[in-house]
Amino acid sequence: MAAMSHTFTHAITRAPGISVTKGLRAVDTGAPDLERFRAHHQDYVEVLRSTGAKVTVLEPLEDYPDAVFVEDTALCLPEGAIVMRPGAPSRLGEAAAMAPVLRKFYGDVLAIEGPGFIEGGDILTTEREILVGRSARTDGAGIEELRGLVSRWGYAVREVETPEGVLHFKTDCSLVDEETILATERLAASGCFEGYRVILTGEGEEAAANSIRFNDLMLVPAGFPKTAERLSNAGYEIREIGNSEAARLDGGMSCLSLRFSPAK
Ligand code: CIR
């Protein structure tokens, strides 16, 4: 294991395409507005860049409406990258499309071959371990295959449960620093963060749990003042980013990037 799990030299994002309006969603609250989505995405990329990281913005993949949510396609560790096998059939091809991009940054690009499934949104990498939430998209076989792959680099994988009805494990939590996790009360109540300091999202602000720590900044979706205040009071520097359109497709701050520091 190498490097701090919240400091990054690189990020990969993908601009939303026209087809993003057809992205998967648990509840239909209307298609996202493409122009607003693009504007939010640009703000997001600028904030990542403001920390000094090198941010790649890939071209839209119109055949894959959810391709803007690049996080689900790979797990990027300092030692190498692992291409995921998304549990959503419409998203399988997105992972394959990410493999050649990752090879530009890494000597070692491995892949989950199946039969299991696993999506990056279910994986929280901390300083001590890799937590993977079993979910509608990630099954036990996918987690076992990941465990086998990352053991060569000395990582321990711990399987945990994603709350019922929640898309991904990280829909409900994010890493804040080496010992701190931001989480919803419903997820923290499961006890899976024992040994970590937990900051809970504000009442009625569960959607703020999908934030990201990126170098010196905490990127938090706009519109969750209680959670932003809690983080700010705890000493973290907040940047609020509009997320109304990604949220229509169950997406948040983590889903929009792969964040990594390849060990050269
Ligand atoms: C999906 O259902 O796959 C997309 N509409 C949202 C993916 C969000 N990704 C993430 O939480 N990592």
C-alpha cells in the first residue's frame, strides 16, 4: 500500500453526452437538463484542477448514457488499476472503454473477469483497508475476485452491506481523511465504520453523503447546508458544486471522477 487515500495527482472525468438524458434512475424525476449538467461538470473539473491535480476530460460516449459516472468503471490504486464489471448490463461496455485510458497512466491494468459483478461506487478505499458494499450492482463473487487481485499489493478487502434501496455503498458515505468518514445515519448505524471517526450528514441531507475529499478540498453537492456546516466546523475546506442534474440519475460527487496517484 502506498500514498494517502485522499491525496491525488490525477483524475479522469468524462463530459456528459446528449444521451445522458436517458441515464438509469431509480425514480424518474424528469430527464436531466443537458446544459445545466455540462455547466455543473465544468465547475467540478475546475475545482479538481484548482488543487493542482492533472485532470483528464474524456469525450462523451453516446452509446452509454451513464458514461459520465466514470467512478463505476475502475478502482485506481497507486500500484495499478482494476477495470470493474458493472452489475448494470447497459454499463458493461463503459468499463471496457476505460481500460485503454488507464493504460496511459499505469503499467498494471487488471480486470474483473466475472462471473461476479462489482462497480466502483461500492468501493471505499481508506488508509487501512478497502471496504466494499454488497449491493444490487456488486455481488459476493465480484468482491472475492477483487480481493484476490488486490492481495498482491497488500490490500485487505472488507465486505460490508449497502443499506436496502441505496444504489451504491458510497451513495451513503465518503472518505474525509485517514481516520474520518462522512456517512448517513442509516449506514453508520450498521457499525461498519467502527474504529473510524464518523461525521453524520445533517437531518434530511442523506444525499450529501456522496461527497469527495480531493487534496485540500471537500467537494460537497450544493444544497445541504447542515452537512456543509458540520464539515466546515470540523476544519475542512468546502467547495459546494451544483449536482441537481446528476442527482436525477442517482449520481453525486464521487461518481463523476476516478481519482488516483500512480506510483511510478
Ligand atoms: C447508474 O444507475 O448506474 C447511474 N445512473 C448512476 C451511477 C452513480 N455512480 C456512483 O454512485 N458511483
